[in-house]
Amino acid sequence: MTDGSFLLIEEAPCSGEWNMAVDEALLEHAADHSIRSVRVYGWKEPTVSLGYFQDIDEFADHPTWSKLPAVRRLSGGGAILHHHEITYSCCLPASDRWSRHPPDLYDAVHGAIVDLLRPAGVPIQKRGQRLSDDSQFLCFARGDERDLVIGEHKVMGSAQRRRRGAVLQHGSLLLRRSEYAPQFPGLFDFGLNFAPNLISEARMAGQIGQSITESIQREDFQRVPCLAESIKQRAKVLQDRYRSLEIR
């Protein structure tokens, strides 16, 4: 696909460098070719993604996280440990109404996840107030008003980056705790009785992707099996940049 709007549910998890290179390539295609995309993907091994402006030393000095693969995201915010979670990205061109007021995109996407999960018996909601400053290293230890929480526990957060008016928003939904950060429970750690006909771990990636496309009120999204060759080729060029944690 070379134009239009598409939804991609990645079947196979990928490396951190590739995932971030693809997100940047999709942002470029949104800026240059007005392509709208929603992508849902996984990580082939536990990986730390640092926010764009975070200090490498804080990561390098940690006795556990520093031993894991790491990549620097294009977006800001705190570091995320990608393990037992689902990641999404949404890229929209400057002409899209959501790009003209990006904070509304947080509300739309997070609201869609609430609407997906609450009927299944998940007491998930927006936090509604800011609870902490940005001094915490990990994103899930911070408290933004747009976070999604179960009780007092953050289970979803998102961040953005803009380029030539286009916007990239990507975020992470925790499914289960990681042994590398056991203080952060995921959806399936609360002992909830899910309605299996409404939600299941196996189907969740597709359900999240569909919910996000509906939240941004686009009816022309086509589900595609893979990335267009032009996007793959651009991501391959960008991938080398993500092998370094230096700010570029």
C-alpha cells in the first residue's frame, strides 16, 4: 500500500531497533505522503525503550535494566520495559484534525481502550489528575492525568512526537508483570473475571487496533498483512540510528 489509511497487526515480535525505525518511517510517510497508520506490535525480547531526552547514565547504572537490550524512542517521557505488554503506534498527517490538537488524540485512543475493556469486566479508567513529577526513570512510575489505571496502578501510557505537522503517538498496555519490574502489574494480574466472549489475550492485539482506528473516526482504514515495501526500505535505513542510545 502506498497511500490511504491502514491498520497493521504485526504477527511476529521484532527487535527494539526495528520497531522504533518502523514507527519513525511511518511518521515520515504521514508527513510526506499523508498516509494514516495504526500499527500494533510486540517485542521479541524484554527491551527498555528510553524517552528521547532521558539520561543514558541512569539506565547504564541500574543493576537489572542495564543488562537488557535498549533503544531510544523518538518520543519523550519515561523509559518503558517492553515485556508482557502490547505496543501500538498511530501516525497521522498534518491535515488530520487530530494533528491540529494532539492532546485530543491521547483522550481518543485511551478512551477507546477503556470502552473496549470495561464491558469485559476490567475496572480501567483514566487517572484524571497528575500525581507525580517527571523525575522517575520508568514511565509506569510516573502519573499523568491521561494514564489508564486499575485502582492506583498504571497499566497504559502513551507519548507523542511531531514532525512537519504530522504526529506519531505510541503507547504500551501492560498485560502481565515482568520479573524485571514486578512492581507494575498488568491486566491479567488483578484476579479479574474477564468475559471471555468479549476479551482474550490471544485476540487483544487485533481488538486494540480496531478500537484505535474507530476512535479516530476513520472509515477508510484497510487492514494489511505487512508493510509496504517503501516503508520497509526507509525503516531499514533508519534502523542503524537506533543501534545507539545517543541522542541524535
